[in-house]
Amino acid sequence: MEKIAVIGTGLIGRAWAMVFARAGHEVALYDADPKALKTNLAVIRRALKDLRAAGIVKEAPDKIYKRIRAATSLDDALAGADYAQENVSETLVAKKTIFAAMDMLARPGTILASSTSTIPASSFTKALKGRSRCLVAHPVNPPHLVPLVELCPSPWTSKRVLARARALHESVGQVPITVKKEIQGFILNRLQAAVLNEALSLYADGYASAADIDKTVRDGLGLRWSFMGPFETIDLNAPGGLADYAARYGQVIYEQVCSQAPRRWKKDVVARLARERRAALPASDLARRQAWRDRRLMALAVHKREASRKV
């Protein structure tokens, strides 16, 4: 199996370590903060036990955990690595600094990928000697439970590198998509932003409460979207398929969209929305609810895996 380097051990980095290790890869995990590295290794050990209990992994958690080693330096982490996944601070300066170091230390064949959710690869790889091996591999949080990965190359990323990265992510059970050209926010965040913008607008203008807007997605759109995308959804929502749907509803949808506009997150609206959320879920219960969310994602992942085998 290919050797993997994971750089940065926050929420995303430790999840990536589990993704690759549970698929059989040896993972070198590095963080510039030794304390953070130690803390997150303990979190990984506990999380692997949860994955086993949920039925997501079949191997003994300790066996998977042994594939993850703490690297003592960036050079140590990249030694012999075939693929490196970077997860440092979400700033352009941080990305430029870490990619310059990785490009200098990693062997020429190592793919260098960033987990950035907002910064295009061209903005931090342009000056690198090995820029053709760099790209964005943006996951959904947490990637060990939500498998989508957006692979977004820069204009100079090698097609072979993109193909290798896609094959690797498919082999470890992730669901990679290719963003054909750079765009701010890539695909997932732009779709999410569109929904959030309209949700905020409907709330701010008094059309529905925060709870009822959440229900609309949770108990409506979200049920279909958990196993179908928007195009497949409309393809199945008219007798004649997508073209029939467009003929029936295209004009109405256009008229609705014309009434939608970008909405700034005004302080008074956010404060009111936050009060509703804190009334529904006290701040002291956030960690508990996050753990509940992860258990629900685990159960859904198992359900989708079993359901796909019966199709």
C-alpha cells in the first residue's frame, strides 16, 4: 500500500489519518505542535473504537491504530511518502509556507494535496518547482464519516497526478469528484452557501423560524439528498424525466430565483438566530450534540453501504 503523510492534526487531519489507515495504508502523522499531536492520537484511538462499534470498520481498532505513527518532523513525515495531505491553518501565508517546505522535502513523485476549503491551489503553488504535483483535495468535515472529496487542480497540475489522486481516494472508500477549473469555494461550499443564503433570508424576513427551516431540510430535502443529487431528484420528479421537469417548472424556478439576492450576515439577525439555537440547544450541550451527530453519520454510512449492495 502507498505511504501517506498527513500534515496537521486538527479535526480534519486526524480524520484523514483514520481514512487512510483503515484502508490499510501506513500513515505518518505530523504537527508542528507536539502537544496537539499527542492529544489527537488519543482522539484517534477512541474514534477508531467508535467506528468498530458502529460497524464501519471490521478490523480491530488497535490494528488500524498501529498503522499511524507520530512523525518527529515534517521531513520525517514526508520520507518515503507517495501522497501528502496538508491540513494547516486556512490562510494563504500558511499554505504558501507549508507547500514550499513540502515541495523542497518530499521526493519528486509525492503528490501534495491541500484540504483547504476556500483557497485555490494556483495561489500557493505557482512559484514551486514541483507545482505540477500539487492540487486541492477538499473533504467534508469529518472526512472519515462523510466521504466526498473535491479534487481541484490548478492550471498546471499534471493530469496524471489528478488521476492518481482520484484513484487513491476511490481505493480508500472516499467519493472523489473533479472540479474541472478553479472557482472560489469549489462545488460543495458554493451549493451550501446558496442554501444558507436563502435560509438566512427567509429567516430574516420573517417567513419561518429557525427550527422550521431546519425541519424543511432535515425532514424534506435532506431525505432525498442523502442518496440522490439535485439533478437525479428532478429527473425522478416528473413523468418524462429531467426535460419534462424543466418544461413544467423551469419558468417558476427562474421567477423564484430572480427574487433571491445575496444577503449579508447582519449582526442583529445572527444574534436573533443564535438566541433561537441556544434556546433549543444550550452551549454546554454542543459537544454532546456533536457526538450525537457523528453517531448518526456512522449509522447513515452503514445504512448507505448496505443499501448499495442491494441495488
